Amino acid sequence: MILKINPIVTDQTTTTNHADLIYLNHENFEMAAGVANSFGRGFTDPTIFKIQFIQIEIAFNETINSKEIAKKEIKKIKNCSESSFSDPNTYKNMGLANYTCLENGTFEIEGGFDENMVKAVVVMISYCDNNTDGVVCKTQTEINAFFKDKGLWLYYQDDIYDVSNYQNPLTKIWRLQAIQVAAVPRIIDLYLKKLIFINDDEIIFANEEILYGFMKERSEGLSHYVMVDTPLISINLFSSKNNQKTIRRYQKFDDLLASIGGIINVFMICGFFLTNLQNEIKMQNH
């Protein structure tokens, strides 16, 4: 009870009618995107492609059976460096040279296409455009040759929980989602679910502390949700309707008393049996 070991843990998955709001910022969600080969080596060439991080909000109007983009914000980007991550070793250990990072970008993901609105994040690569990119783009033949053995690699963080870790039950880990470039545009949907961690570590009275996080639930590689027109490759980040709820409860004083009482009852029964047996033996001896 004092050392906080062997907690009672209850896990449950709850489903809601509305995909919860998950607020992403640089402190709780780091990510890096790059055009890479099969070994994860990144490449950069503005005359061939660009990488974009886009916040999309869509409102649905059932009366006219249509959708309206309420917000489309292209986030500011920069080349990844050691200072782009909370752990400076991340840049070197994961080989993120020539990858693209955000400049303190914040996102919101919420809702779904079967609801009144949806907020999503789109990470995408698209071809160089002479009209908008301010460079002289390479020919389509050269672009196709470049992408022949490459794809979009997205490194991102989410949370995992370790019920045996008393001080820090929620920790960040890095995950990877990669897509190979194909002859036709490809879209992958990545769903994050809210993680609700309830911790009760008091000795006498209940005192629940609630920690919130999020973790990858699933990914779908055959998406029909075209959030941005004519993307080469894109990864859509959505919020899931499923929530992961974990309750961790440590032993309390009344539990200890109940355990002691149970042990005493066992000893009393054993003592009564042994005493009765001893009395029977004495009677037989007499």
C-alpha cells in the first residue's frame, strides 16, 4: 500500500455519438514529414514537390446535401533540426535530415463525415507548380522518375500508458506512417482516439486524478475523403468516436483491514480445527 505496487487496473472502451475534440500542439504532438526512399532517407527539391500541413474544417448542410469548407489553413513549415524536437537526439537517432517540421503549429481534430462538422489535419505532398511556388519546376517526366522509388513518411507522437509506472503513467512514443507513391493519388486515414487515464492513489479516501492523452486507434489505406483537391499523396488525421478509459486504483486502508480480517478468520478456523483435534486425541488417551 505504501510502495504503490500491484494496482487494480480496469480498462474499457467507450463509444460516443460525436468524435471528441483532440487539441494538438507542439508540446503534446511532434511530427515530421518527408519524401523518403525505402530506407527512410529524406530528400528535398522545391522544383519537384512540396510538403504541406493543412488544418481543414468542413461544415455540412443537409438541406442542400452539400459540404462547405469553413476553414483551410496552411501551416508554416521549416526544415527539421535538433531544435525542432523536445529531445534533441530525436533528429539524429531517427535520421530526419531533409524532413519538414512545423513552426509551432497547432491543430484540432473533431467530428466526422457522418456528423454536422469535421475538423481534420491533412499532411500531403504535391507536385511543384510554376504558377504558385516561385520556382522553375522540372518536367513531369523528371518528376515521375524521381518518385519512382519514394513515398511520404510521417513520423508522429502519441501516448501510451504504463500502469506499473507510478510517477509517469503516460509517456510519448514515436510512430511511423509511410505511403509509397503510385500512379494515382493515394490517401490514408489515420484515426486518433482520446485516452482517459484515471488515477486514484490515496490511502484512505478516494481522490481521482484524471489525465488526458491520445493514441493511434487505426489507419485505413483506402480512403475516399478527398480533403484537398488533387493531392499526390495525403494522410488525413481524424478523431475517433472510441475512447480508451483506464482506471488505476491502489490499495487503501480499508482494503488492508479487510485483508487482515480475512487472514484472522482463516487462522481462527485453523486454530479451532487443531484445538478440536487435540482435544479428541486427549479424550481417546484418557
